[in-house]
Amino acid sequence: MLGIFRRSLPPAVVLSLAPVILAAQGWQHVGVVQKVDKLPDGVELTCGKTKVRVTVFREGIFRVRVAPNGAFPKDFSWAVVETPEPPAIRVDDTKDEVRLTAGSVVARIRKSPLLIDFLRGTGDMLVADAPDKPMGWNGGQLRVWKRMPEEEGYYGLGDKAGPMNRRNRAFTLWNTDAFAWQESTDPLYKSIPFFIGLRKGLAYGIFFDNTWRGSFDFGKEDHDSYSFGAEGGEINYYFFAGPTPKKIVEDFTALVGRTKLPPLWTLGFQQSRYSYEPEARVYEIAKTFRDKKIPVDAIYLDIDYQDKNTPFTVDRQKFPTFEKMVTDLTAQGIHTVLITDLHIKKDPDHGYAPYDTGAKDDVFVKRADGTTYVGPVWPGDSVFPDFTLTRARDWWGGLYKNFSDLGVSGFWNDMNEPAIFLTITKTMPPDVRHRLDDGTALPHLAIHNVFGMQNVRATSDGLLKLRPNERPFVLTRAAYAGTQRYAATWTGDNVSTWNHLGMSTPMLLSMGISGYGMVGDDIGGFAGSPEPNLLTRWIEVGAFNPIYRDHTAKGTLDQEPWVHGAKHEAIRKRYIEERYRLLPYIYTSVEEMARTGIPLMRPLLLEYPQSPEFFDDDREYLFGPALFVSPVTAELQDTKVVQLPPGTWYNYWTGEKTSDRELIKMNPALDEVPVYARAGSIVPRQQVVQSTRETPTGPLELRVYPGGEDCKGSLYQDDGHSFNYEKGEFLRVNYSCQVATAGIKIVSAVEKDGYKPWWNAAEIIVYGLDKAPQSVRVGDAMIRDWHYDPVQHAAVFTINDAKNNWIAELIF
């Protein structure tokens, strides 16, 4: 409404009327600054009864908190794990403004009314409060408005459907069971109130740490401003100065925690459906994979392995030798993943230990009147652990002991939005109360968005206690910012359509830059049955996603790689095999993600923030630092146009070199996915294995793609399952190459030699050679056994003792 008035009034009049208009709408707003108090890490500003704190969390990160009544609540966050380390600051207090300077970033606080702008020391404006809309509140509601430059895009918020750029749309953050969601479906399963603003190379980030039902409006209501707020809690947000999107992602994930290094097997192919039953069917699926030599590392069991859908039970009619089945699968290199929904069947005095012990220990969620909340889910009437209590999380974690002792490898926590049947809201009612360790309680409205997060926290922590030196694998559907510390995730109940195949890429990319890098979708679609070409294309693109899981719903047709005949099976097998060939590169990139927060699957804006033409490209992406992937997601793909990013690229399949920023037009065959390797990269690969438990044969393969300003690559390896890497038991090798007139020099430098890898030798393949070199030398020795491939324009040779430092030279 205010935007309509603004277009017909001078700016000065609009500013003077803003408080009146907002008040007429029921909003109160931050007014004039009357007092400035300096704090060790910033300033506290008094505006009547209201107090505002602007502090420096650490270099490049500011924090803003507002207390409308002047009393700040206890400083607590479910998301933030980093400890503040404020740098040296300077406070300049003048008549009209306060400037809080930390390094090269300035928070400029205007006093009448209080408005906050963030600038670089060079004067570049990063973000500014909307001049006619100071921060405000209306009863329990609260909101922040910011200016919205015409050329600025907004990226993040986790698994929102539609284009990555959120501009001109509005979103609700309220974890929701959204079966068969579509482009316009909102809200979805996760609430990650973080986004990146980007324009003309200027980037910043904002994390609104508020767990209540939230909303973000990027210009849908007002074309000149965007806003974010919630229905309760407090105005409490962090500002990230960047300066690049990559730096913002690194800083945000440092603040809320990063994905832990996962077990290696979780990066292999995973097969699932709702449901594989009975036991004989599970054996049949495993045998078919092994007989057809299609690699697989995991089989999932959905709720039908349980007795009447009751968590932590086994249906002995369908699975009479369940324990032996798990052992037999393990012997074949196949990990078992079990679903364990967070509801507990209300079944007193019938020997169902989860209910009886939970009731005895008083760990179930209660209503405001003190009675235990009961809601209908898969087993019927169910109760729910109060995961906000440490003792409830400890109790829940202990429930996994039997499955853990059997050798079950991973657990899938579904339905944890929390989803409730037979209710209009699909979730718990507002009168539910969640208890905290300090004896206080919070309404469900405050805890809803972190309930699933605390569920998987309890699962992960419980598994760590049961198996202290084994990396746990937990998969969650619901999440809040920081949930990546405990679990991988996926995009929920999608649909077997070409449209959903196309929507998956921007969703996965958005999750990655929102801090959640271990993510996938249901390959082939959950609801419905994909036609043959669609499943083939989905398995192709899935090979270049972090989580690679084929999953479908009850009542659908079979969806394993071999369905639809030999032609499709061969193509699907080829891409699954390529996934396993790339595991050294993928695992190295995932280890980087665990250290830095930079996702395995990267939107182009993350790597090319100075190239606006790629900001809204959410169909193509980088897979790790070296590979550019352009999925084929259209049913009728006559001509596909691929715009390569700046620099030289090599066709990953043929080795053909391209020119800078080449526009490639092609008619991709069903078995063809455009993949390119960046010039200046070195990509490690291996031979195909049937599972990650199998040791690859032959040498490590190093693909060298010369060119670029900084030609490099790396390899990280460890035992793939324990925490011994934290004690230094890992291998890290850094590779580099230099191109000169006389030849090409390739260097291997071992940074850490704490783990003995499966390989001794390395096969080096150097691409981009218009002619064969005159000779190849490693150290002082000439290599005799090398050859030149004129089709791929590549020289190939082997270094037998490749685990040590070495220098190889191709001499022309």
C-alpha cells in the first residue's frame, strides 16, 4: 500500500509520512535515535523504549538485534555455532549518524529515523534500509525492509521451487509436508532464512536467525524494496560483507556449521523405493545389481519393513531373517539404510519399548494443559519426542542400538516437519509446548521449523555414541539453517515428469549456496512412473549430483536402472559407472566442502560473480571446481545451446578444446550429456568398481587439462569411514601444471602423507596437444612407454612410483 502513495509524493514528504502510514496499518517502527552507547563490539542505540544493537560478530560479519520494549531476550540460537571474534572497531558518533567501522566495512546508522546502511570503505553501497520503512513490529509480527536496486538478484532460501533468482517473488518459511509440489508450491520442507544479494560484482549476504513462521518478499509487494520478517521472535539478523558470493557462503557456513565429511559409500549409487518387501525382494534387487554389474552402494528400506509401520520394529512375517539379510548385503558391499520416522506409536503395556520407556522418562511433547500430545501418523495414534530436551535426544539416540549392532549403515528420518495426518495444517496444533533444558517452554510456533533439525541432531549424536569412530549417515526431509551439521537431505516428494527433472537442478544449487551441500532428489521422481527416456535422463544428471538416489512411491512401476530394456540399461549403467570413475575427484571436492562450505554442485554465479550473464543460469553448473555440466532436461530437445563460461574448456568425453566463451549448439543424443573440463584443471579418476568397498584395479588416473592462469588440481583420500582423518591419517596431494613454449611441466607435491592409498602408479593423460611431444621425462629419467592419441589430442604415460613428489615434463 505504501508503494502506491510513494509514487505520487516527493521523497521528503514520503519519509515524514512513513511513521503515520505504518502506524495506521498497525505497525510500530524504530524511531529517532536519542542515545548512543558504545559496546566492546559495537553500539547500542536507544529510540524511546526501543533498543537496537549493531555489533561486529567477526571481520566482515555484522549483527543487528532489536528489542521493541528495551529488554533483549536471552541470546540463544539453534543455528549459530561459531564464537564471536570481533576485530578492532571504530565508532564515529555525529549529529546525524553513527558510523561503525570494522576493517573495510562500515555500518552507517542514520538517526532520524534509525536506518542502517552497510558500505565498503571505498564507498560502495552494499545494502540499505528502505528510507520510508524503518524496521517495525505489529504485535508479535516483525519486519525489516531494504532498498532493492533494479539490477540486484537474490539467491538462497534453500529448497524453494522455481528459478534460483528469487526477485519479484515472495516466500514463506514454514516446514511443510508438500507431496507432489510444483513451481508455485510454497512453503516446502525446509526453512533456511539466508540469501545472497548480487549485482554488478557486488555481493552481500543476510541470515535472519528467527525460527518462527517467516516470510521473505523480494519485490512482489513493492518494486522498490524487499523485506523479511516473522510472526514472532525477534529481529535478529547477520550481515555478510563478502565481497564475493563464495566468501559469503564460506562465512555463513562457518557461522552455522558445515557438512561433516560423509562416509565414502554415501557418494555411490543408492537404490530405494516405497517399499522393498518382503525380504526376498531385497535379495532379488541386490542380486540383479551384482549380476548385471551395475554399481550400487546402498539399498533403502521404507516403512513396510516395520511391524504395522511402527518405528524401531521389524515385521517378522515379511522379514523373518532380517539380521542375516543385513549381514548378507554387507558382505556384497551393499549398505542398508532404514527409515525411522520421528513419531512413536502410542501403544502402552504391549512390550513396545520406545513408547514404554519414553513415557516413563517423560520425553514426549505435551500440550499447554500438560497432557501428552497425540497425533495420527503412519502407525495410527502417535506421540512425539520433545527433541528440544537434551534427555529426550539422548533417549532417542539410544533407540538405534539394536539396528546399529546389526550393522545397519544409515538412517532416514522422514516426516519430521513434523507431518501429522487428518489435520488442516498438516502439523502440530499451536497449543503444543516444547520444553527446554532450563525448565522453560516455547510454543510450537517457535519450534516448528527446528523440530526436524533437532530430530536428526538426536539421531546423529546417538549414532556417534554407539559407534564413536564411524561417520554416521542420516538423511532428513525437514531442516533449518545449520542442519547440515547432522544430516544429508533431499528435495522431498517430487513427481515423475520432465518438468520436475528440470526443477531439480536450481533447487539443488540453491540448497548448496544456502549451506546445504549434501543434497539430492528422488531420481526418476517419487510420485508416478517415469517413461523410459525420462528415467534415463534423470539417471544421467544424477551422476553429477551430490546424493545419487533412485526412489519412487508405492504403487508405481519398477524404477531400477535395468527396467525399460537393454538400450536404456546400457546408458544408465554407463553413467553410474562414470560416477564411480569420478569418485576420487568427487570425494576430494566433498572434503573441500566439509572444510570451506563451498558445495560440490556450484551455480555459475559462485565462480563467476563478475559475469552477470550467468547470474540467472540455473540449469547449468559446476560439479566441483573443474567440471561444467549442462543437463538435458527437455523431453523434445531438438537443439541445445550451451554457453560456456569465460576461459577455455575441454569436452570431457572427447578431449576437444574450445575457444573462450564459445557458444555451442548441439543435438544431444539420448546417451549424451554435455560436460566440459575447465582448462587449468587436473582431475583424478579411477577404474570402475561395483561398490566403494571394492578396491579399484590399475593405477590412479590424472586427467591434465592445460591452460588457464593457475593450472592445478588435488587429491584427498582416507579410509572413507572413520574419524582417523582428524588424527592426520589422510593423504593430500596437490598437482599443478605449467605451459611454456618448450613444453608442459606437471608437478605432484604431497602435502600430507598420513594414509596409504590403494594405488602406487598414476596414469597421466595430458589433453590439448596439437601434436605429439618429442619426449616425456619424469625427473631425470626419460619415459619410453608413452603414446600420443591423435583423436583426443592427448599424450598418455604412466608414473610407477606416483605417491611421492615428482615432476613430469612433456618436451616439444
